[in-house]
Amino acid sequence: MSTREEKERVDLLQGTLDLLILRTLLLGPTHGHAIAKAIEFRSDEVLQVEQGSLYPALHRLIKRGWISVEEGTSKNNRRAKFYRLTAKGRKQLAAETSKWEKFAGAIARILRPTEERE
Amino acid sequence: MKQRAKRLLNDLEQEIREHIELATQENMDRGMTPEDARYAALRKFGNVTRVKEDAREVWSRLWLEQLGQDVRFALRQLRKSPAFTVVVMLTLAVGIGATTAIFSFADLLLDHPVALRHLDRLVSVDETSADGQQALLSPANFRDIQVEMGSLQNLASYQEWTASLLSANGAQESNGVRVDQDFFTTIEVEPLFGRLFFSEEYALSKDHVVILGYAFWQREFAGDRGVIGKTLRLDGQSYSIVGVMPADFQFPPGGTQLWIPLALDNAGGERVHGTLSAVGLLKPGMSLQQSRAELSTVWSSLQQRFPAANQAWQLSVVRLRDYLVDEDSRQFAALFLCVAGFVLLIACVNVTNLQLARAASREREVSVRMALGAGRTRLVRQLLTESVVLAAIGGVAGLLLAIWGVAVMRANLPAQVREICDVSGMQVNLRAFVFTVFAATASGLLSGTIPALFASNLNLRDSLEAAGTRIVGGSQRLRRAFVVSEVTLSVVLLIGAGLMVKGFASLANRQTFMHPDTLFTFHLSLSPNHYANSQQREIFYTRLLERLRSVPAVTEASAVSGLPYSFYENDQKVVSDQSEGSRLGDLPTVMQESISEDLLPRASASAAGRPFLRSEGRSNCCRSGHCERKHGSPILARQRSARAPSKASRERFTK
């Protein structure tokens, strides 16, 4: 049973995780751990990303050409992989963002009247 | 691309380690102990193995890699339990082998009853009466159609023919066919060696040339290539051998082994009596419907010009394939395929059951793998792969079985089947192979799905804690359900087979009817050169029957146009006062056979009434033209006892 629940959570996050990564990288190229932390921090720790799932997502974005990867050095002088948003990724982010806003707005409109009635 | 993926994946491990170290460091900065910090970091990261696998999966060719892995793993698993593997393999081999063999037969029957190059474009043309009776084309009609047709590239006529061959072994009946000038170009066939007929050989005085079939050549001349130019005595006349046909050429089907020229000189003007079969080749790109439309216009004008001969007949153009293999044979093939399908289905249910039993004993293995991070889909996929691998092995064995089965069928199919299709062309061909692959995959998936779903649906902790000896209630119920369905399928099959056998047995053993155990039969054909008119034939048959009756062991003898329960040629529709308005196809059909006087009185059915008198049926058989047709006339004779005819009496008959 436990495995099934996990799976459902990952499924739920999959589309959004890509969006969050792209948005995070808009601020500049950075490495995996920093992306995970940024997502957590910026969402006031509401979104708990299973950090491991970040990496397949990064690979997926590389494959689609939305981000690129380069070798770099982290703050404490360690070699690390830095992920950078590509032009294509920027466009994708804009599209996805507006799509997400529409979606979230629609959901919100549906939910609001019920709350007000109570 | 590929290179980049490889580097990324190679570096991933290092990257993950960095990630966890960074997280650990941060946790320690928040005041955790090193162990706690590391543990928390690991927990937050999730399942490292699965992350790596997921990342690998992104670079997609993965499923193929996984398939390879799964197959290797499956083979290892199967090797570990050889008894299980062998049982399943044999079970599936029987199912798949039987279906493939039957498929090959159906394929032969429905797709290529004869091996001709452009079978798809070949059509048969004949005359059909309003009540569905088929008749041969008359020579004059044939000529006119040939002149006016636009949709056919070629139209050729042929005439089946039985000759008595005189060789060192005595006289023997041989099946042949007279073919016209366009025959070989229409069906597009070249001799193995030697030549086809010259155009001047299609004339009455020069037509004593013959082309041999491969089997005939092998049998009579032991495959000697020097056979060209030798003569053959057929119907008392000498024919010079000019060529030998390739082994796979067999047209018209039904054991044709001799081809001679068809000379139409004198009979060319005959319009009423049909004597010709016709085969045409559609022009490339021309559909059957177009050709039908065009030829029906041609036929309409022939009807207007010659109403007396043609008014009652329609021209029928059907694909040669459909002409050779009628609806009954198709249904027969479909029935056989269904039966074989049932066998395969039973095999699958059997295998499902075996796999379910095995799934229970593999519970621990599965739960360990789940604990190590295998997802359920991944597990199901692996188990299904195992099942399909099993089925593939079974499929290979089944294919071998099918090849053997087809060889057995090729050698043993009865003459009636050989009449309509060229059995020697039956083989496990590419289509049958594709069918096998399909059948094997389907049965692998079919028999594996439920066990795989069942095996992967475990409560992890329960099965890890139990020592693997737990009995799962659900599985028991499931297996019982399978046993029930298996028995049901088997019973259906058994009842079907039983009814068929019983029907046949009651037909064969109707003691009140023919007493077949004391009957024996043979058939002979008379050479038209020696028995040119019906009177001569009548005299011959009368004398033959008299002499047969004089043999001490024989109580009665009779000539018939067709044997009971064998192929019959004369269908008649029964029309009565009540049948007005009913469709033709709904009218009852009877077989009409002509018999000579002696059969009915003693062999006979319990029918009310009296036997024919000699004056009523003066050798009807000979008059109706049966004797000239392909099979000559079967003779029925009854012995005093049920023994097989003794050698002595056999010798006496051949005199």
C-alpha cells in the first residue's frame, strides 16, 4: 500500500516539478541541491520535494532542450554540474506559467463560492 | 546525444553523493549529530537506486535495455526450475503447434489453393443458370467472349481429361487436361525443362504432344532428363513428350499430371453444349467488379444474338481462388481453426494455473525485490516478460511441431481435399510464421497477466515476515476459477469432437442401409478412341457387369455415376407447389445419381416402391456423359463376405 501512495504523489508532482525547476533556473544557473533548496525555501517549505526525483526531471528537461548543463565550481570550491535555462526553456516557462495560472485561477473560482457560503 | 546521456548518467552518482553531502553538512550546521544529519539527508533524498533508474529511463532506449535484462533474468529463472519450464513449454507447444498447422492448411485453402503467380488476378468464367447450376462454357461463346473482352488480359480454356496410360506396369488411369493456346500464358507458367506447345500443335492432326507433371515424370521415368522426345501411349495413341513441369505446378488441382493441346477445329461452332472451363487474367489494375460489369455487357449481346442457347444462362466471373474453394470448404477451414484455437486456449489456461502455483512459491523473491525498490509496474513487466519468454520457447517447439504436422497432412489428406487445392503447396510459410509469433505472444500475455498481477500485489511486510509458506486465500479461489474454466473449455471441445465423430460413425455404420462392409468399388474410364459412341460404351458396361456378376464371390454389381457420400456432381433443386415465392437458395437440394439396374434391388435402401426396370434406365450413366468426364464410372460390387477381395478375384477383375 505504501508504495502506491508514494507513486501517486510523484505522479501528482511530475508536471509541476518541471515548471518549478524552470522557474528556479530563471534566476541563474545553479546545481541540483540548490534547486531543491530554492524550491523548498521559496514555497515557505510547503512543497516538500523528494529531492531525488529532481534528477530524473533535470535529465528530462535536458533531453527536451529546455535546460543545458555545464561543469562549474560551487561556493565551497567543489566541482559541480550547473544547470542553465536555454532560450527554448524560457519560452516553455512562459507558456507553462500562463497555463498554470489559468488552471489555478479556474480551480480557485470554482472553490471560492463554496467557501463564502459557509 | 547518446554520448551526452552516457556522461550525464555516469556523473549522476557523483552528483547524488555531492547532493547528500551538502544536505548532511547543512543538517549538521543546524546542530544535528553527524549520523542523524546523514540519515535525514538520505531520507529526504529518497530511493537512490530508483532515482538512478528513473534518470536512465529518461534517456529512453531504456525499455529496450530493460527488456534485454528481463529476458536474461527470465531465462535464468526458467533454468532454475526446469520441470516447470518443460511442462509449460510442451503445453504451449501443443497448442501453438496445432493452431499453426491448421492455420497453414486454412491459409492454403483460402489464400493459395494452387501455386500460380498471379492468383489474385486470375478469374474463372463459366455459365450459371438461374437456379445456381454451373455449366461449362460452349466453345462458340468462349470464342466470342475472347474476342470482345476488354478487362481481361488473357482468357484461356481447358478441358479436364482422363486417359488410360499404357506402360510396363499395365494400363493405368491418369488425370490430364487439354489446354488451349492461351492457357500457359494466362496462368504464366514455364516448364522445368523442355518446351511448351507450338501454336501449330493446337490443331487436330498435330496435337499428339504431351507435357508431363513433375510427379509423373519422377514416377514413370525416375527423373530422367532424356525423356524429351520419347513417346507415351495414352488411350491407345502415341504422344510425344515435349516438356516437364516444375514440381509446384499443379493446375487444375486434383492430380493433373498430363497436359495436351486442346484442338477446337471442329467443335468450334458449338454454342449450346458447354465443354470448356475458362480461366482469365485480369488486366493490371482492373478490379473484379469492373471485369464483371464489362463481361456482363458482352454476355447480354450474346444473349440477344443467340437467345435459344444463352437466354437461360448467366455469365459468372469469380476469382479462381473462390471457384476452386467453395463456401463449404471455407466454413470447414474456419471450424478447424476454431477447434485449434480452443486447444490453444486450454493450453493457456493450463499454463496460467501453473504460473499461479509458481507465483505463490515465489512470493518471497518478489517481496525482496519490491523492498529493494522495484516498482509494481516494473515487476509486472518483468513477470510478463518471463511468461512471454516461456511462450516464445513453446512457440519455437510449436513451430517444429507444426512443420511436422503439415508434412503429415501433406502426405495424408484425402483425395477429396486434393481435388480442390494443391496440397503439396502446403507449408509453414511466412504468414504462418507471423501467425505463430502472434499466437505465442498472445498466449504469453494471456497466461501471464493474471499470475503477474497476483504475484506483484503483496503486502510487503506480511510476506517478508512469513517464511514463504503462507497460503493465500485469494489465489486458491482464483485457481479454482481457472480449473472450472479449463474443464468447461475441454468439455465444449470434447462434446464438439464427440458429436462430429458420432455423426460420422453413424453415417459409416448405417447397417440398415448400404452394408458397406461387403461392398467394394473401383472406377475405370473408357478410351473415347475405342468406345466412341454411347452404344459401344453401353455394351462394354453391360458385359463388364455381367462378367462381374458371374464371379463366384460377387453377389451383385452395378455401375453408378457417383458413389454414395462421395463427391457428387448433380445438384437438383426440388420445386413443388408450395415453393412458389421462396428464394432459390432456400429450396431443398437433392443429389441426383444415375445407377445401373442391379444396385437398388439388393443393396438397397428401405425406400418404398420398386426398383427401376431395365427398360426405364438403359445405362443412363453412359448416356448422361459421365463416362466421358474426368472420373469415368465407378463400379460397385458386393462380395459374399466381408473379407477384402482376394488376390485371385482381384486378378480376375483386371482381365
